[in-house]
Amino acid sequence: MLALVLACSLIAVSCGNDDDDAGAADPPAAAPAADEPMDEPAGDEPMDEPAADEPMDEPMDEPAADQPMDEPAADEPMDEPMEEPAPGVDLTGADLVVWGWASSEAEDVQLTALVDQFNADTGADASFEPQPEFDTSLQAALVAGDPPDLFYVDSSRLPDLVASGALAPVPDGVLSDPDDIYPALREIFTIDGTWYCPPKDFSTLGLVYDPTAFAEAGVDVPTTWEELAAAAEALTTDDRVGLSFGAEYARAGAFLFQAGTNILTPDGTAVAIDSDGARAALGFLADLFAAGHAATPQAIDTGWGGEAFGSGNAAMTIEGNWIVGYLNNSFPDREWAVAELPSGPAGPGTFAFTVCYGVAASADDPERSWAFADYLTNAAGAAAWTSGFQVMPARASVRDGWVADNPELGAFIAGAAYASPFQFPTGVGDIQGVFNDNFQQLISGDVTVDELIEEVVEAGEDLL
């Protein structure tokens, strides 16, 4: 019976989600990083604990508690041993495996190098095994009672996995200096006061723009909605649109936050989109698209915001720090800069996308699994992990070193001070698809703001 319940629950999760990381739809020309939803999410990267309109608990501008370790080359073990796993856990010869999804070659190389260093430091025999069909593979392994020792858990998946009883909570004392992890990121992976897994990294949304185009148009980097609309108009030409981003909650939702609202209430128990703030945000975006100063990537013959910007078909896009590696690889000559998203009438707002390392409730050797998780997520592991590509460390003590190495990405980490998690409560993820369908019709002029709100409210109340 337990296996049947778990199977049904996980099948519902897999079928009900359509966002990204763990089984994304419509991948762009080069896949974004593992902790960010693609332009066609599928109920995936959403959330509930805390609600998506609840700002992060603590800004990320505290000085680092210590310097991160010297960064190892991405394809070789580090020269110096990293922080040792929890004392008393013998990892000699331990046959361990971590499952995840392959977002990019850089990520695969970096995690493999970190796992190799874990083996060198502990005598374990661990490996990283990316799964082409992650959700399906994990579902089958959990139902069969044969889960991997560690596995990626996207923040949007957490409520469903917890509801099915598939995840083990974090035991006291197994993770090094848990207070060093940003409280807001810990909260994302906490449900009903129970913390389930340590985050491996995170990303936020920012405004990526062409500084040369700005200079030629004589406009400054926008800091408000009004300035964004003016800049988009000034930057729009016969062969370039001012702004392009995916017609989806994972981008448009940031404007709801900036208007002081969201689809659901902070506790996730009621629909909140029927509000003056939502009408202001959706009306602003509808007007921007109707004027021809904004367009979806598909409308300008590109696959996602990164390609729209990289190809020069858009002067601005709204994307996360995963765009940097894509631009460097696919459009190395493209000039770019990044700023925080412009503030709305209620202030700034953006998304936080994050993934943690989970341990199954049915794990064969949970002590070794948690020791493995600790090695990958402690301060040294976080520094090594985030040194090879542009995801951000989840620990405050690593922040300053990361910013020093990536000064051009400061706007992304600044957004973490007010970012909202991408998550919906169990069983309510489908509301994202209803929003996406209606938002696409809104910006094409086929529905009104009030009609969109009516559809989302009806769907949300049914799901709740």
C-alpha cells in the first residue's frame, strides 16, 4: 500500500509539473543552469514554504565569515583536502551515488571533480550519475525502495516529495555550520518547521542589457517601471525589440512581487491575484507588449530570452545568472551587462531558484548519505562548486570570494535580499499553467487583465 501511495503521489507530481530543471520543456539552444526554469516551465520551479511573495529573511550583504578556499580546476581534484565529513562516519570504500540532471557540460565537469575530491579525501567510491529523465528515474527508484544515496530536489518539487513521505529530514548535527546557510534558502526547503535538505546553490533574475545600445539611444539603466517602459521604447528599432522575456509566471511573476502581490497568499492557502497590485502589474506588461516595445522570444524567431538577447534581436532580457555561460559560449562577442530588475510601486522583486541535495526516507545508509551531502555543501564544497560556472553559493561565508571573482554579476546576488521562492503548495502547481496560458493570451490581446484574473482565481480555488 505504501508503495502504491508513493507511486500515485509521484506520478501526480511528474505529470502535474511542467517547469524546468528536473525535466524541462522546450529547452533553449543551450540549457540554462540546473536551478533555473526554462522559458516554458511546467508546474516545476514553483513553491510554498515560504510563499512566493514572501521576501527572503535576510539580505546577503554581510561580510564573509572567512575566505573561500582556492578554486580547483573544474576537471581535476583539488590539491588540498577540503573540510572533513562529520567525525565518526567511516566512508572508506563507501559505494555512493548522487543523481541529478545534466544542465550543462560545465556543471557535469564541476560536480564530477568535487565528487572525485570527496573520494580522494575520504576513501569513498562515489560518483555523479546525471539522469536524462530525472523525474521518471527518481520516481521509479523511490517506489522500488532503491533510491540513490543523494539526489537533486528542486524547490518546486519539495512539497510533493515531502507529502509522499519520500524525503528524510536533516538530522541534528550532520551538516557543518548550518547557520552559515542563508536563512531564506533554508526556509525554502523547510515545511511545517522541518528542514529537509541543504541547498547546493541558487540563482535570481536580473535585467540583462546591451550597454552600447543604451548609450546610442541615450537612455540610462532603468530602475522603475516607468523608466523600463521608456527604455524599451527608445531601444526598439525596425530589427530589434527593446525587451524580450518568456511569457510565463517564472518571469512575469517578478512584476507581481514588485506590485506587492502574487498568485497565492504568503501561506499558500488562498488566491491573492484578484488585487489592485496584480491589475497594475499585468496592465503594465500588457501595454508594453501591445506597444511593440516588448516581445516573447518566439515572436522574434528565438527560443528563449538568452538567445533573443545574444542574437541582438532584443536589447534587454529578464533572465538569471545562468545566461552568462550561455552568452560566453554561444555569443562570445556579444556585449552585455546586468542590473537589478526595476522596482514597481511596492518596491523591488525577483525570484530565487534553488536546488538541494535530498536523502530518501528509505536510504540504506543515511549516515553516509548525509556525510556526502555535508561535504558537497559545506563552505569549502560551496566555494569549489560555484567556482566553475555562474551559480551563486548558498553560504554567507563564501559570498565575498564569489563576488570578487564575479564582479559583473553583483546585481544577481544583490537581488537575493528581496527574492521570492519559486514554489507552490502540493497539488496547486497546475495554477502556474493556467496563468501562463492566460498571460500569453493577454500579451497577444486575446484576453483582458480581468479575464486572466478570473480564470486564475477559478483554477486556484478549485485546486486549493
